[in-house]
Amino acid sequence: MNLAYAFTSNPQRHEGVRPFNIWGLRLFYFLMLIFVAPVAFQGLLTHEGPWDPVRAVTVCVWAAYPSLAVFGLVHPLRWLPLMFFTIVYKALWLGFIALPLWQAGTLAGSPAEEIANAFIGIPLMAAVVPWGYAYRTYVRWPRGNATQLLPNPAA
């Protein structure tokens, strides 16, 4: 395979998004599936006793998003919001939990260190997101007649 092909857009497939991004997204969806889902489902299936409600939400979210990653393997662009969710929650956790611990010199050796090490790869996740496509699809108002988007009151 030609390396240049991986970094050029293909208008016929994937709405002009480069193969590098498509395969990078698929890689991260796959990694979510094989690394996060087993741990989360093990926590759900082996838990004994009453749940702490906040802990239960955490475990259920950790079971849900990698389960949905299965769909991202097949349709990587349709499931791009799952990548946004993953990047944002990890960035928030690093900024609000890990960073203060690190600044205080207490991150190393703490229970948060292992999670911080797992989350530190978010720049790689962000690197495979096709940000131009994301902007065109999720942010920019569609071009054309805006009245086409409004319901027809006569109908």
C-alpha cells in the first residue's frame, strides 16, 4: 500500500476523509472494545452487595461506550460522537483530577496514577479525529436556503 494513499482524501468513500483517519478511528474503537469492555463487564457481573449509586453509574458508562464501539468499527464516521465523548471525559478527568494531584506531587503512587497513565494517550485519539469533517457535520450550519430546515406551517 502506498503511504501517500493513507494521507489523501477519497471523495468516493467516507465523505472525503483520509484513510489514515478512518483506520485510526477503527483502531481506537477496537482498543475500547478489547481493553475497556472486559474490565467494565467484569465489574458489573462480579459485583456483590449493594451498589454505591455513583460508582454504579461509572461502571455502567464504562460498559456502555466500548459496547457501542462495535458500531464504530463498521461505521467510524457515524460513531464519531463516541470519540468526542471519550476524549472529553478523559481530558476533564486529567484536568480536574490528575493535574492537581500532579501539581501537589501526590499523583505518583496514588490510585489515580494508573488511570492517568491510561488516559494520557488522548492526544493520539485526537490526532485520528477528522476535525474538518467533524466541523462540517456537527458544528457548521448547512449551506443553502435556511427555510428548508424549518417545518412547513401549511403542511
